[in-house]
Amino acid sequence: MRLLLATALILAACGSDKNTDESGARALLTKVNEQKYRTWMRAPGYETRRRAASPHADEVDIYVNQPVADVLAKKLPGGNWPVGSIIVKDGFKGSALDLIAVMEKRSDGWYWAEYGNDGTPLFSGKPGVCTDCHESGADSVRAFGFPP
């Protein structure tokens, strides 16, 4: 009985991370799609699709918007990514798109959203499944850091 109760509490806590802001997640996906994110600069080290070093998929393509590209081009020292920074990761299993993960830097910090291959939001807002892992990155970005 105790095991059943503990399992139910754990599942309830995990469920609180999911779809915390579905309308915001949908708006963010619309925004990056309208900006044709796949035409953006590739993240450093991700100029072509490569094996994932994260739980996001087997292989990934990572794109960065202009505010991130500007910091990388100016080779500014570490600190914080500017408000308006967006990073999009397409995750693949084999040759098929499996998921899309998006980070957007807002005035109150990063906003995360992950979507299934059909665009359905899986996680959004500041879910622990994202923040717990990303806290070890340079201003919460794990795939690449600030220019040296």
C-alpha cells in the first residue's frame, strides 16, 4: 500500500511539469515556425546533424536566432544570453523528426517547450524536467557555451 501511495505521489509531481502553459507553448512554436527557424544559423558544433548528447533524441539539429548569433559573432565573454534569445532543437530517431525543443530567453528567465513531431506540446514553461538538467549549462544552455 505504501509503495502504491509513493508511486502515485511521484507520478502526480511529474505530471505537474507537463503542459503548464499549453497556449504559451503553441504561441512559441507558431512564432519560430513563422520565422522559419530552420533557416537560422546553426549552433556552434552543430553545423550538421549530430548524435545527441541529451535525452532529446538520437540525433539533433540545433538552430539559434539572431540575438544568439550576434553574441557568438562578437565573441563576447560569458555571462548571460540576451532577452530574446531563442534556441531550437530538432530531435530525430533515425531519419524521422521525433520532437522539437525550444528555449526562449524572457525577462523572467528561460521559457522551455518541447513538442511531439506533430507539434503537440509535451512540456512547457519552467518544468523541472528541463530546468533540473539545464541548470548546469552556461546560462542554462548546455549544447554550447559562450565564445572563449
